[in-house]
Amino acid sequence: QASEAGITGKVIIQFSVGRDGKVMNAKVMRSVHPSLDNEAIRVILSSPKWQPAKQSGNPVKQNYVIPIMFTLQ
């Protein structure tokens, strides 16, 4: 839908990686278009487990903010 309309841009996503490495609590910090926002959240939440952050050698929950670029080819 967004590609047919020629919509591109950078969606900023915030999410957490739990102590078990599971990605959770994804939300849009900067929106471009609802369809791109939903796709960015879908991609983040469907990613494989991440390596959890560690504090004093123990895994801890960590928040991340990353940009996801949508371009047309």
C-alpha cells in the first residue's frame, strides 16, 4: 500500500530485549505512515532472539531505539 503511494521514510522504533533475549514492547517513536509503522513493528517483533545485555555478568532487560528506513527501488 505504501509503496504504491510512493511513501518512503525513516520510522524510529523503541523496544526492549528481555533477560531471555526476547524482543518485546515495540512502539513507534517517530511515524512516517501507519502502514510503514506497522511493518516496522512487525519486523522487530518477529526478529530472532537477541543477545541480552549483561550487568555484572547477569542478563538484564535493555531498551533500544533504532531507525528503520523504507525506500523504493
